[in-house]
Amino acid sequence: MKGKAVLNPADAAFVKRLAVAVPGLWLGAAEPRYLEEPRGRWRGQAGVLARPETVAQVSALLGFCHAERVGVVPFGGGTGLVGGQVASEGPVPVALSLERMRAVRQVDGQALVIEAGATLQAVQDAAAAVGKRFPLTLASQGSAQIGGCLATNAGGVNVLRYGTARALCLGLEVVLADGTIWHGLKRLAKDNTGYDLRDLIIGSEGSLGIITAASLRLHEPPAVEGVALLAVPSPAAAVALLGLAQARFAGCVSAFELISGQGLAFLREVGPEVALPFAADPDWSVLIELGLPAGMEAEAAFADLYEAAGDLVSDAVVAQSGVQAAALWQMRESIPLANRRIGAISSHDIAVPGADIPAFIAAATEMLREIGDFRLNCFGHVGDGNLHFNVFPAEGRRREEYEAIRSEVMAAVHRLVVKRFDGSISAEHGIGRLKVGELARSAAPAKMAMMRAIKTALDPRGILNPGVILPAAS
Amino acid sequence: MKGKAVLNPADAAFVKRLAVAVPGLWLGAAEPRYLEEPRGRWRGQAGVLARPETVAQVSALLGFCHAERVGVVPFGGGTGLVGGQVASEGPVPVALSLERMRAVRQVDGQALVIEAGATLQAVQDAAAAVGKRFPLTLASQGSAQIGGCLATNAGGVNVLRYGTARALCLGLEVVLADGTIWHGLKRLAKDNTGYDLRDLIIGSEGSLGIITAASLRLHEPPAVEGVALLAVPSPAAAVALLGLAQARFAGCVSAFELISGQGLAFLREVGPEVALPFAADPDWSVLIELGLPAGMEAEAAFADLYEAAGDLVSDAVVAQSGVQAAALWQMRESIPLANRRIGAISSHDIAVPGADIPAFIAAATEMLREIGDFRLNCFGHVGDGNLHFNVFPAEGRRREEYEAIRSEVMAAVHRLVVKRFDGSISAEHGIGRLKVGELARSAAPAKMAMMRAIKTALDPRGILNPGVILPAAS
């Protein structure tokens, strides 16, 4: 079964048959919000929206879609930035939302078993209710669902210490393409019984199976926590400061985020209104969060780091309270919103080896200077070697004026990342539908061949989120 | 191509053709050491031993074996405990050793790129040479090769803090079944560009591809380190003490190992001679290693923990020097050797959810009391929910007397682990050839189906380490 046949549309007749085949399954028209994505680049299509309440319904739905060769596009919180949640092309699919599956199934001090439709915020709250922490943290956590976070292997600001979503997941319940349920909700820290299917499903963006529940690893909250914003003279100083922080506080640096002067200027220009702690915006600064053992004091730790840093740090603001710490984080987390208000020509979620961050920023900046007149806001998870390197119109110019060179900008940045730095064109946002072509062009041929072989093996008819990561069969 | 055809043997005629097809490839008879495994349960067979020097030679070798449908059994350091490195049944295969591929290809403060034949000790040394640490730590690290450690997703004593081999690997170079080379030696902390092939290959025990080189994540050594041995009244107290340690020192507990009084008695009975720190051997004790930030003192930290622990700890020895710390670790690491001298009836590398460790020990002990007269040495990585639960003859009796009930013992322990605790029958040692049947009986059917589909997709002729994890085609 090579599955090369084109899919069938989820047309009215199909929907009628589906309703009969899976009695009790909520089916209805997909409201516009299920067909949108945050950057407004795609408008999705769906013949019907399914909102199952149980894994048995998901299983029956997929089994039927498999039999009828109809595509299924899972929609979580809708916050993904690469179009993975909306299919605008191809035979019209079924949109699948697990929003009604959000129950906590089990929780103890070490693991939380929760259904995929729960928001990340709800997961964090459930962990906090037992005195623990689920450290995955995203600006969009009020909407993003844990199923989507796992399907996309979400990152965020605490990856440096706790890893991505993948590192925080102990087990999965997954419905496969033909409706088979994989009961894999183990709560084990170690399990070497065969291939790592869990991590294969995580990050597969709904193209190998539908995650219906997850067993999540809970962490102990650090005994002592503190946040500071440190002005640094350059990205190279930021990277050196990270090395210094890790040497002193190995295992205790919870976040290390780069902020550019351009990002602060955008906040002043378009808001949202947030407290900017330095009188004059530094060209570069880093937001550091420490989570320390009992017996330490965060302020003293930051003072020691400041002392040791010498010329690597030119100014520092240490939060004196939880409110001040939250204000610093709010500033950091407001940058993407300011970016959206300015309107990027092209956004790049890139990773390079950590030590190469300064060289990458210098090379990319110089390269773009030759292409046109831009403003660059380069910020983010420098502790992970991951930058959001976003390109904006020069002051007073409009985004539309750059439409003709948009793809040139994206291709040039990605080429630099891949060819010169052996980096990643998608460090944390995934491939979705946005970067399918870029991936095919830039990835190792053997990697693409393995991915196609696995997709064909696990979803031979290609019904699961068609067109994501790999081109849809046609 | 369903690959159900039986493999051909690596007979003399094949070896002659191979020598012509891959000129320059070292080929010779497999000395006995390439056909042995530490527990002496299997004796391997090999038509020829190949010792390539380059990835190109590995590629040519596999391409030829693929074309001729001849099996390839990779042999690393030979320290695996489940027979993954030796094939005693089926058509005689090629034995493949990468011992001549052990070069450091690249190293900086964050990543080490090294070839698969390097020993784990050599990897640790290469990390130390740049002031960093590769924290994977095994008793067998002088022999175990990094390629084997990754192929089996090795664990060891520092998983609690740093994760298994999988968490310490950034990228791989892999030769696939048909000889294709996947150049995936990325040095990135984050990379969401498609399926997680790296983690699929890691832990696949050589059955999906041959790892020829790896890019490894280096860690900053903790600023302050300390080791202590704490006597505890029960496994429940050990688990409670772990919770207390994590609450105070989250992220800084590097190891937390359970030691049973039986293990200490074995050391006294058969050696090796090591310092036993308590005058009277406690029934249960835990070896704790802390790696703390600058500004803390390990002794004071242990004193605080002891104070907070109350009745959870009855006695404590805190290492006052690196020599004392090494002596405590040597005691811990000598337990497997003492076990081997006593001679286990059956050894179980099991995991359960961490909180269930005390209940598991109690239930397994009671269950075995009904089966026969044994001594139990239950020890290991309690911080990971992973125990080595090993069953020995009663005092004065010989292992051979138990041969008739050996498989009953193993089956009973595994049934308890799987049915009652939803645990793992192989937390860190893998499936190899030892547990193929157990896995097929105990794993979720959907998991087995997915694994078979992936094996067929990536190795359609079944030449890679046939009979490991899944039964060989026949």
C-alpha cells in the first residue's frame, strides 16, 4: 500500500456518513477561528469540525477517515507560527479539535497525566496545585494546548534548564492513522524497551499520530528564585556572560534571554506599555533567571556574577520582589507583540551552535545591509543558541514595499544558517506548512528519505495533517 | 519489498567478494572476545570481523551486505548485559567493530564531535581537556564505546541530573541499512526541523542504523561537589529523602543511589575489598552526590539535609575529601562485581514510577518468598525510579539448583512490574536478545506494530543486528 492516491474531500456526503459511523461525536461547521493562524498568512479550509470527548471517539473518527481516505488537520490552541494548524490547499479535510478532552487523569508529585486539549496554563496550574512545577513556559500559554505543545515540541524561555516539551514528557496516548490507539502513558523516568516512539511522535506536528493525552514530568520548584536584567556591550559579551553564569551556577540558570535595543525601541514606538528599567535603552541586554538551592540568596548571587563579569556587564537591574521580576518578564514577553504591531517582513526562528551566536548576528546583519534597508530585531533564547532574528521595514517605510524581496530575505538568512553555521531553520516553531520547501532544499537527503519512509510506514494513506513537514501526496 | 526472505550467511565465498568490493577494509577472523558477553549466556558467531577506519568504509560494507542480504552485528565495547552484541543463532553474520574509528573531530566548550569507537572514558577525558564534563558515568566506561552507549541509550549514576545518553547527544552520523550515510552531526541545543530521527536511532541497539560518530553535549562541572552516604530505615525513607533533597537542591542532586544491606554483605563475603563506612551495615542506605553553585559548601548542605531529614536518616558519612568521595563511589560501583561473584539466578533492570519504589520492593520481596528461598540484592538508581532487582541463591546453595525456576522468577518479576506498576522490564540495559520474547508479550500491541513498521521501513531486508529488539525475519 503505497498511499500515493490523492485524498478525498470531507464533503457533505462524507460528513453524513461520518455522523452515522461515529454516533455521539460532536460535528459542526468550523467557525473562522479554527481556520486562522496568528500571522495571517494562511486561511484554512475544513469540511467539518470534529470535537471528540473521548479517545474512543478519536479512534473511531480516524479509523473512518482512514477508510475513506479523508485528511484530518488537528487544531490545538491555534498559536503555532508556521501554519501547521490550517490547511489552505488540497482536498478539504476534517478539522479536529480536542478542546473538550482536557481532564486531569492522574497526578502525584512526579507526574501529571492530562488530556491533550488542556491549555499549557491549565497544566501549569495542575502542577502548582500539588506543589510542583511544569516548567514549559510560552507567551501563548493561556491558549496553547498541551497536545499542540507536544506535537510541535514547543520550547520557550526555560529550555536552557528544563529542555523542550520533549524532555518534559514521560509518556503518550496516541491515536494512529488507522484509528489504532497506542496506550503509552508510562510515568517512568527511564524505559529502554525498544524504539523511542514517544519522541518520534513528539515534534511530528500531527503527521504521524494524534496525541490524546500525555504523562508529564513535574519538577520541584527551586527553593530560591531571582530575576535580573543586565546590560551587555555586545552579543559576544552575552555569550561570555552565559559561560560565567554556568560556571558559577551550573544547573541553576533557568533562563538567559537576549534583548536588543531595537526590541526596546519597538516597545517605546508601538507598545504595549511596559516598564523599561534602564534610562537609556542599551543596545543589548540579557534577562537572567536563577533558581537556586536553599541557603543561597538571589541578590547576592547576581551581585557575585556582576562582580565577576567585569566589562561584560555595563549596568544591571536586579528584581527586588516577585512583582519586579514579573515586570521584567512582561517586558521580555511583550516583544513579540510589538513585533507584530510593527509588522515583520520575514521572521526567522534559527539556531546555531551557542558559541557562534555573535558571528551569526554579525554576518546576518552585514548580509542584510547589502540586500536592503531594514530594522533588525534579534532576540530570544541565546542560552540555547536559538534566536528570533526578525527583519522589519526601515523607519517610515511600509512592509508592503518589501513584498518583492521577502522570499530573498528569508532564503538568504536560511542559507547563511545552514551553509555557514550548520544551524537550524526552525529551532522551536517547527516546519508546519511554511517551511516545507525550505526543509526539502536544506536538509540532508538521507534525513528526508528516512522521514518519508517513516511517514509512509505509519500513515500509508497520508491522512494525518497532510502537507505538514513533508509535501502532501499528489 | 517486505524483507521476509531469510538472510544469507557470511560464508567464505561472501567474505572473498566483500574483500574485493571494499578494498582497504580490514577483515579478519573474529577473536573470541568479539563473540562473548559479560554474563556468559550467549556465545556469538561471525563469518568475519570487519574493522573499518572511515565512515566511507562502513557505508561500502553495509551497502554490500544489503545487496547480498547478509546480517551485520555491531560490537562496541562488549559490555552490554542483554546479548545485543552477539548473535548466536541464525545465518552467520558479519561482526562489525568501530574500534579503529575513535578520533575527536571537533571540540569546543559546548560540544564534542567524536567517532563511535572511542571509549566513554576517552569521551570524558576529551571533555575534561577543555574544562567541561561529559556526565554519562558507568562502571564499564573504560571499555564501553560511545557508539554502543548511544545505540543502547545507556544510563548510569548521573541520569537524575543529566538524563540518559539520549539527552547528552546533539547529533549523529549514521550509516543506514543500504549504506546511505546520514550526515546529522548538528551541534544544536534546539532543532525542530522534522521527525526526531536522532532519538529514534539512539536506543535502537544497532537495528536501524550504525552510529559512526556523535556530537555530544558538554556540561559545565558544578562549582562545588560533595558525596555522602546516608543510612535510612527503609526504601520509603529513601524516597522521602529524595523529595527533601530535591526541594532544597533542585537541579543540583547529581546522583541518588540506593544500596541494600545484602549488597554490603556480598561485598564482605566475596569482595572486592572496599571500605565499608558504617560499623554495622545498615539494611538500606543512599549514596548522594550534590553539585552546587559557587558560594555553597557541600558539607554544610549535607548537614542541613541531615537536620531536615529527622527520622528519615539514622546515620551519615560525609566525604571530607575527593579521595573519600571516590571511596564511597568505589563501594557503590563494586556491587555489580560482587553480584557476579555470587552469581545471580535472575537479574532485573526495572523501572516503576518513583513514588512506587517502596511498594514494588515490598511486593516483589513477598512474591519471591512464595516461590523459593532466595537472597535479594536490590540497588541502584532510585532517583530515577530504576532498580537493579537481582535474585540470588540462599546462603550455602548453588545457582545451578535454581535452574528449573529461573524463568519462572524472571517472568514473575516482570509481570509484577508491568501489570501492577505499569513499569519497564528494561529501564537502562535495553532489550538485546535476552528480552525479545518478554517485550513481545508485555508491550502494547500498537507499540510493537509501530516498531515493526519502522524496522521494515528503514531496514527492509533486516540485515542490521538481526534478532535484537524484534525477532529476526524467518
